[in-house]
Amino acid sequence: MNRDEWLADFAARAGIEAPSAEAVEALLDLAAVAAHSSERTAAPIACWIAGRSGLPLEQLQAEAEEIAPQRP
């Protein structure tokens, strides 16, 4: 079973529509910012917060990047 099949099955069991390919990529980008600018475990929780917030992923990505420490 690949990632997308697993996500589709999990979403169906949760009673929601599976995320689009674009949403999956946006969530992975958000998770990467959280994991690389904090502890790795921040990534799944950041995605949980994103899902609960109802805000656009583009806005949340910008907010996450603002929190991330600036790299030289």
C-alpha cells in the first residue's frame, strides 16, 4: 500500500475526504519547516494544528516560516 492509498483509507475511516495532491505537498512542506526549525516531533503536531485551524495552508506556511529561525 502506498502513501496515497493509506491516506485515502484513513480519511474514509475518519469520515472525511482525502487531501488533494496539492494539500499533501503543502502539509509536507509545513511539516518540514516545523521539523527543521524545532524538534522533529513538532511536524505532526503542526499539521494537526493546521487541520484544526481551518486557515489556508499558504497562510500557515508563511506563519511557520516566520517562526523558523533565520538561517545565515
